[in-house]
Amino acid sequence: MRDLPGLPSRRGFLKASAATAAIAGIAVPAKAEQKPEPVALTEYKPICLKPSEWAFVMAAVARLIPSEGEGPGAIETRVPVFIDMQLAGDYGRAADWYMEGPHDAAASPLRGWQTPLTPLEVYQQAIPVFDEWCKVTHGKIFAELDAATQDKALTSLQKDEMKIRPDLREFFTILLGNTKEGYFADPMYGGNHGMQAWTYIGFPGARGSYREWVLKHNVKYPLGPVSISGERA
Amino acid sequence: MARTEKKKNVVLVGFGWTGAILGMELANEGLEILALERGHDQATVPDFQYPNMIDELKYGVRLGMMQKPRNGTLTIRRDQNETALPYRSLGTFLPGIGVGGAGTHWNGLNWRPMQSEYHLRSYTEEKFGNIIPEDMTIQDYPMSYAELEPHFDRFEYVAGISGQAGNVNGKIVEGGNPFEAPRSRDYPMPPMHSTWDGKKFGDAAKAMGYHPFPSPGGIASKDYVNEYNMQMGPCNHCGFCERFGCYNYSKSSPQTAIIDALKRKKNFEYRTHADVLRVELAPDGKTATGVTYYDEKAQEEVFQPADIVILTAFSLHNVHLMLLSGIGKPYDPNTNEGVVGRNYSYQLTGGYTLFFKDENFNPFIGTGANGMCIDDFGMDNIDFAKEGFIGGAYWRSGQTNGQPIRSMGLPAGTPSWGAGWKKAIGEWYGHSMNIGAHGSLMSYRGNYLDLDPTYKDPRGRAMMRMTFNWQPNDLKMIQFMKSKMEPLVKSMNPDIAQDGFKKDGAMFDVRPYQTTHNTGGAVTGDDPKTSAINRYLQAWDQHNVFVMGASAFPQNTQYNPTGMVGGLAYWAAEHIRKDYLPNPRPLV
Ligand SMILES: Cc1cc2nc3c(=O)[nH]c(=O)nc-3n(C[C@H](O)[C@H](O)[C@H](O)COP(=O)(O)OP(=O)(O)OC[C@H]3O[C@@H](n4cnc5c(N)ncnc54)[C@H](O)[C@@H]3O)c2cc1C
Ligand code: SF4
């Protein structure tokens, strides 16, 4: 994968490998036996996203859940992999949804998903539109902008300042929704790497058994998370 | 050419709560019973097993246990001037699919309506005079609470409900709900313990002179064995209850309470992937001859003859099948005539989120029916004339889950992304609680169900069309609840409190989940001009067709519907067994 100029997540990569080393080497030795480290995001071969789309997703999620400050960011938790996997699967294809016409994409948003496009198609068609808008407005495609300008551009997208086509209207909503899903879903879906997001907020994941703790009112639950496939953090 | 199967005495359309109840009751009569279920087969093992079941993304977010709109959905509009659009991806309500229906993944909150609710129109008129708005079509149930009581009791003892009685045969019991309709005996299991949020709410409510009691729920607080020898084990408070199947045999579900025993009966059979397309009527239209279903495995239509057809397909699907089959006259809101589709209703809820930065709620410790309730603002306790609305609500505080994708309460004004969001989730996760008001919803001329003129389902049938919007009466009710809840919230002294109550003029939004408490459309009544089924849930025009489910409610209760759905199912089953089978005829 080519080196992306100005990609703010490079700092994220470094942090990710440092965090990974900490997990593998010190925090939970059991972890290393369980799972080999996955391929670095820079080496990852997307299943359905084209290089320009992947570059956008990498850059966008790095701003939606940035690496700076406390807690992991979307890059360390491998959210882009989650998004690629989801878009390549049933969700991306809207496999469960009723997609027959006639469609009224311009209907009030209160009336739900009304675009004829699937989530994958929304990404595919909205990314070039948004990149073009970034170029015209800020001089470069989104992934090449600096972090502060990226934040500005995402805010414009969220507020729909560019008046995006109605059939692409849900783009920001699903991009943000999918980013948070990737951050918090079980790691088997590609994101929430090392259960870092769960550890950060204090969610015990797939423990699912708290009978003895119900009446320990206002006492913080002591155990960290487990995942569905048996990882421990 | 449709294949024809061997005739059965009874065919049940749908195999959820009501299908399981009717199946067992009628199988015990020795009849040959067939349940047709359009979804897949599913059972605790292997389908709900730990840990695969407790997967927020798959079941909580992507709705793995729900009906897929691709295979069947409906269209929705807010009023008659709007063009209805398909409900393409699920949001506001989540119809179930597969053996057990929505009963596998419900919360388990189990109630009996309050006493005024069974005769709401006459109660309102007698007590408050002529205050019912012209377009409000509420009406009385054709049976009384006293008639239904043994059947509520039966459902609670079969399903396995934990709770604290508040009124046993008129005697008020300390710690229970003093406003509940009198019950003949206690719940089958003691109440569940509440987490910290419910405790705080209960204490605050008590200090204000209200009457807190533990939420009654289909969640086992101890070991339990029901009349069919079906066992429940105590709940783990796993926090993956609503939207999930229970891995622990602790949630009341058709599987846990009935189906495993029913499957052992030789005269009972069920077929899955069998999507009932319509009820077939005899040439004179006076009886049903059976049903036609689509066999997805054989990819063909099948005619299934039967002596009795019982719709147990969930309220919305019951009404759709009636509209498609010509059972009852479709409702026309312009003339206010016709009965099928009439009095569709829903549920109106609201609530507060309270943030306490120094307290630990451990939100992932929860059950579908956790916490403490009050009923001080229930219907029986409200002066409709003085307050200017008809309705009421019960309040509850009790966390059901701490699943972080869906259940991340953050103070208003928190950025929805970026560094500010990330900081806030670290600061606030686990430090907030909710208090909810679960309110009634009246029925109106303008809220109804009919067939859509444009959209078709995959089998080429017209989709059902829902015309529904919030109405001023009910919005006033929920604003009233807000005004009463605000002082209670203040008394709890949270760092931050924020409300989520709909305001006057609110439009129905199909995106956020609200409830799967869709009611009405085939209501029970004494008058064939204003009801689709009689007091025994029997179709007025086809005496061998019975229609179960919340579609029978003349208006929605302030409570979750399933206690009433179960009670009505046992009531109808008794009359089918005792009155109908010996002499099949219109029972009214
Ligand atoms: C997430 C969620 C939470 C809920 N929580 C609560 C709660 O706390 N308290 C409460 O009281 N209620 C709750 N409910 C509602 C409760 O689940 C229903 O009231 C109850 O399951 C209704 O029983 P039923 O037999 O009418 O329908 P279901 O249990 O849904 O069963 C109907 C079955 O019929 C099948 N079917 C439909 N159409 C056809 C057809 N044409 N051919 C063949 N089969 C068909 C369906 O696939 C389904 O399996 C909740 C529902 C949901 C979705
Ligand atoms: S909370 Fe209890 S009843 Fe609900 S799914 Fe978990 S173990 Fe089962």
C-alpha cells in the first residue's frame, strides 16, 4: 500500500504497535499464545474497498476516534478492517433489507433507509463526491488534508453543508455508526483489537454472568473483559 | 399446482408465544395439531448457546434474531396524505422470526392491565363525562378483568414470572404494587433483586410518597418447574437479554416454558420455513377450509386443510393475513366503517437519564426486566378530566444491558465523535442510569392498517400499509409524566440530568427502536361493526377462525402487552375447548 501523505494515523500505527507489544509482552502473557498478531494495517489487503476508499476510511476513522488522548483510537483498534469486512458481507450488501423500488431517497430522514443504494454502494459513491468537495473547498482530497482540516471537513459532511445527493445522505451516519461498531464489537469482527475499547471503558465483554454482583451496589466490577473467542485482556 | 397435505384438526399460523399456548391446550384435547412457522427452527441448544449468543453486533445491532425485511415487511406513512414507504431496515419495532417468535428475545416485562383499561370507554364517560375526542376510537373489552383473572394467572405460572404481589384477593401486600388489579395468588417466583439504579429510584420514589415495587418479569429468580415439568434455572443477569435468546434456561420463552414439552406429543407437529400466504375460505365464505403456505424447502405452495385455523402470527401479521384472506371487512377511516385494520395502536415512552460521576452502576449487569417500578401515575390514578388527556404510564428504572455500541449514555452536548467523544465515553460509561415512563396509547380514526397499493412482498402479495402518527392526547400524557418525573429526578441530585420526552407535534420516526408493542387492527368486541373478533377471539364471519395476539387490543395498555396476550390466549383456549369443540358454531 502506498504511503499516504499527511495521513494522521501514522502516529496511530506507531502507537498501535507499541500498545500491541505491551499487551503481548507484559500485560497478559496468555494473549501471545492465543493469537498471532494480525497483519499491520499498512499491509492489510482490503476485501472490498479499493485503495482510494481504504485510504479514505483509514483517514476518516482516525479523526472520528482519534489516537490522541486517553483510550485507544480507531486505528489501534483496527476499525478500518472491521469496516472493510462488514461492507464485504451481508451488511454491506443490505442482504437483510427490503431494497425493491420504487424508492424515494429524498423522503424525510424520519422515514428510514430509502436510498436504492446498499451501504457498500453508499461508501463507494459518496467517497469520491466527498473527496472532490474536499479538493474544491480545501485544496486536497480528504486523506491528504491535515488533521484540523479533516475535522472541519467531517463537520461539514455531518452538517451536510455540501448538500450531498439524497441517495448518499446516510453516508456520514453510517460511517460514524460503523466506526463505533468496529471500536466496540467483539474482536472477531476485525476491530476492537485486543479488546482495547472494552478495557478503556470498563465493559467486561462476553463474561455474561453477574449473579453474585447484583447486590454489590455502587461497587466497581473488578474483572476485565473476555471475548467470544476466549481472549482475555 | 399446489401440493395438498393431510388434513389436520387445527392449524396454527406462527409458532411463538400464542402458537405454543394454543398448541399445548388443544393437543391436550387429543386433536391433531400442526403449527406452521415461517422462520427457522431454534432451541436453547444449539442456537442460544454461550458465548456465541452474547454478541452485540450480530444480535443487538444487526438484529440476527429478527424478521428480515427482505423476506417480508410493511409500508409506513404518518397520515393519509403521505405516500407510504417500505420499512426497509428495522428500527422502531422488531418482529421476531423462527420457532418461539419474539418470545425468545423479549425482555420479559410481564403485566396485567389496570382495572380501568378493560372498560376504558365507559369508565371514562362515566367518571369524567363527555371528554373523549371525536376521532378517538377507544372501546371496552368485551370481557371483564374478573373473567380473565384465572387466565392471567395461568400464563404467569406457565411462563414463570418473578414478582412481588401487591394485591392478593383485595388484600394489599406491602412491597408490591398496591394499584394492581387483585390477583388470586402470588407470583410463582419471588421478585428479582435490582441493581443500584433501581434501588436508588425506588428509594427516591418512596421518599416522595410513591409506592415502589420490583419489576415483574419472566426472568427466573430461583429454580422453577411449571405444570408441564419444564424447568427454569436462576438468571445470571448476563446483560444480553432483550434481543437475545437466553443461554441459561432462565428467561420465560415459548421454548423454555412450553415447546420442549409440546414437541413430545404425538398428535402435535410443526413445520418450519412454512410461510402462510392466506387462509382459504369455503365458497360461501362462512368457514375456513385451511391455509395455503409456501414451503421454502420444496419451493412450492402447499394447501393444508384443517377444521380450525388459528392465527398466532404476531399482531401485525395476523392483520395482514386477514386482509389478504378476506376475513372481516377492511377498515375505511373515511367512513369509519369496516373492522380489519381498525384501532391500530402502539406505545409511547419517555424518560430521563441521570449522570452521577462518582457512582458505579456496572451497567452490563442486567436483565430484560430488571429494576423497580411505580404505578402511581397509572391510568386508574389519573383524573383524565383535570389533566386533559386519557392515559397513564408505569415508571421503571433498571438497566437491561451495558452493551457499548447501543447503550452509551452521554451528557447532552457531548460531541458525537472526535477527541471529545472519546474522552466522554471514558468518563461517563457506567456512571449513568435511566428512569423510563412506559405510557399507554389510545386508538384513533387516523391510525390504521390496510393493504399497500404499490409495494409487494417476495411472494407477490400486497404489503400491509401502516398509517400512524403520534396524537396530541398521548403527547400530553407523556409531557405530564415528564412534569411529574422532573421533581423526583431533582430529588436524586444527579450531576447532570437530561430528558427524552416527545413534545407536542412530534412525528413518528421509524429509525430509533421504541417498542415492539404493536397492537390492534383485529380488535375484540361485542359489536361486529366495531370489532373484527368476538369475545372469544373468534372471527365474526368465519366461526372456525380464531385470532390471538395483541391485534385484539381495542387500544394499547400502559404496560408491555404479553401478559395480556398470554391471558387472552388461555381465555380463548378454554372457550375453544369447552364450548366450541363439542359444537362448532359462532360462539356469540
Ligand atoms: C426486542 C423485544 C422486546 C420485547 N419485550 C417485551 C416485554 O418486555 N414485555 C412484553 O410484554 N412484550 C415484549 N415484547 C413483545 C412480545 O415479544 C410479544 O408480545 C409476543 O412475543 C407476542 O406473541 P405472539 O405469539 O403474538 O407473536 P410471536 O411470539 O412473535 O410469534 C409469532 C410467530 O409467527 C410467525 N409468523 C408470522 N407470520 C407468519 C406466517 N404468515 N406464516 C407462518 N408463520 C408466521 C413469526 O415468524 C413468529 O415466529 C418484546 C418484543 C421484542 C421484539
Ligand atoms: S439476563 Fe438472565 S434471563 Fe436474560 S438472557 Fe441473561 S441469563 Fe437469561
